[in-house]
Amino acid sequence: MELASQSDLMEKLAILTDAAKYDVACTSSGVDRKGKGHGIGNSVAAGICHSFAGDGRCISLLKILMTNHCVYNCSYCQNNCNNDLPRATFTPEEICTLVIQFYRRNYIEGLFLSSGVIDNPNHTMELLFQTLYLLRTKYEFNGYIHVKAIPGSDPRLIELTGYLADRMSINLELPTADGLRTLAPCKSRQAILRPMRQIQNGIRENHLLTSHELMRSGSRLPEVVRLSSLDAPRKRFVPAGQSTQMIIGATPESDYQIIKVAESLYNRFELKRVFYSAFVNVTGSRDLPATTGGPPLLREHRLYQADWLLRYYHFEADELLSESQPDFNIYLDPKCDWALRHLEHFPVEINRAPYQTLLRVPGIGYVSARRIVAARRTNRLDFSDLKRIGVVLKRAIYFITCSGHTMYPIRIDQDYITRQLLADRTQIPREIRQSGYEQLSLFDDNRYAGCAP
């Protein structure tokens, strides 16, 4: 059902913000770009100010689709071509108007732009490029932009867009090629991985150039990024890196298979993030599993915790899970679960253990591990020091000693420690325990009513 041609911008906004709510955009910028005295907005490495829905998804950016028209019939997607729903398409100018007006009202600090595939991948990718080009040149918008690249589009269009965006992402959609063939036969794994490799290579090549070399080698860059209206920092290619997203629970893969796929993506494509999206059956398709208990939000949460261990704590997927234990413990976070299965490594002496060993102690994060290493150069640490440093003692005390002593008499016994850890209700986040599945919208707040630019 197509909207009438006279539909105003706010009607489109209502449709296309709702259509984008299952695209995950919970990501900091990772980019330093201060204002230059002209234009508006800035992007700093500390990231964008985030707001979160009850299920943990980020709504900090203006998160919209260019269009919810789509030529594909993916079973899991509400925007597939077989669904009868209101359809709308923004023009590049309309998106620019929304971004600038919402930024001036202090509603947003950046843009997350994705799209269904209208007509064909090339046409869609060209519309995305035109939007970013107008924002960066005509409107001199320096804020953070995350854009989804369209698999199957011309590599040249992806390259041009990459010089205008901060982050690009290409959705892997489903963890395995078999799952993709079952639920999205119009898409192929190879078509998804090809532009992912292109972006990786573009980022690598761009990193080899210093700012001075970048200015001298203008002939190697696309003509569009040699315009005088684009300053030198804007000529960086996807400076915040690329990411991807997998839907969890639509196909029967185990947590072990999913985390192995994520590990492979980090190693092979140098991704910044892999996002996991709990499956919601929005189409009612018979090909999809029933979700009578709601979306698997706790499973999604455990995958994010494990993903953090892969990226920052030097764990490998095969340490966390195996074919004989293919799924995460729903009652304990992956780090606690690993420690309980490897009590031979504990207790760890805080005043002597290497940094890498400290990272494996439940309750010790990578920041507190660095603080411990720095503090013990001048003082012997005790439990009160660890609390001030930021160690979560209610988890750590079962796995550490200070100067050879535990905090109080503790049995290094799996059953005993498990019972104590299960008493920690933070093992299952309150938001997941107490809330149903609901995603916030721009229109949940009355302040947005009637704010059409």
C-alpha cells in the first residue's frame, strides 16, 4: 500500500523510523572530528550520547530507512515485498532536512541510515550516497553518520559513500549460509561478504596514508572527495570501521556456531562490532519459529557478553563453548561459567598475577585489571583497595587472594561457588527480567509531536 503523493514528511518519518527499529545501531563513533568554525555538529571518540530502550537497543541516533520498499522476500523481514503495509520513501533532501532540524533541536547527534532495496541495489546505494554527499557538502554536517551498504551494488558507489560516512555496515543477516538460503533465498552469503572485504581493504589502504600523503595523493581519491568543501579529515575512508548484524533465533544454530562465526568475522574482516538481534516474528511466516515466550533477549545478552570476551579479554570461542556444550548458561554470564569449569586456574593472587590472568577473573574488567597492575607497583593491595579500584567483589572473591588470603573462608568447590553466584541477581539484567519486548520510538515522547521542520 503506497502512501498518497501528498503525504507529508512526518507521515514518512513515522513509517520509516518504525521500519528501522530492528536494525541495531548501538555503537559509539570511534572518531575524533571537531567543529572547524563553520558547519554544524562534531564527532568525538567518546561517542554519541546514547539512550536505550528497555531491551538494550540504542535509540540515540536518528535511525531511519531511506525506504521500506524492498524487492526481496526475506521471511524474517517486515519490509519484504510480500507484506501489505504502508510504504514510503524519503528523498535525499528530506533526510537532510530532518537531520539538520532534529540536530538543531538537540534531539539527535548523528544519523543511522539504512534502506530496503528499491528497484535494485545500485539505485538504492546511489540514493544513500546522494544523501550523505548533501549532508557533508551543502549542509556542512560534521556529525556522526553510520550507513548500511547494500550488497550487490557497484563497488564504486560503496567506495564513494565510504569517504562520507564514519561507519559502514553490511548485515550478515543470519549466522550460516544454510539459514540464509532457507529464509532469504534471494540473497547469497558471497554477495554479502564481497563488499565487506572491499570496505576492509579500503580501510587498510587508507590507514597507510598520513594526512600529508592523503593531501598529496588526491589523484588517487574519487573526484567527489577532492572538492574544496570537504576538509582533509573527511577524506578518511570509513574511519570508525565496519560492523555487521546477525538475527538470533530465527534459524537453529547453537550459540557455539554463532560465536564461532563472530570470531571468524573479527579475524578475517577486522570488524569493529558484530551485533546480535533477538529474533521477533514480525511477519507471522510459517517458515519461522514461534516466539510464544517473546524474543530471546537473554540469549542475545549472553552473546554480547561473550562477544566482549572475544574482543577485549583475549578469550577464544573454543574456550567458552564446544560441540559438547553448545549453548551458554542462562543463569551465569559466560566469564563466570568458564571460571567454574576451570577452577584449576584459581585462586589468582592479585599482587602477582599477570595482566592477562587478571582479565580472566570474574568481576575484574580490563580497566580495573590495568588499575591493579599500576597500583601494585607501589603498594600491596588488599580487598578494600580492590573495591576502590572498581573490582566487583561479589563475584571476584571466590577466585582471588590478596597476599595469600581470601576475603573470608571460601571453599574452592564448583557447587558451592555456583550457589553463591546464583544469588547475584545481576547475572540476569533487571531490564530483561522485568520488561517485555518494546522498542522506543521518536513518537513515544510528546515533545516530538508537531515538530515537523
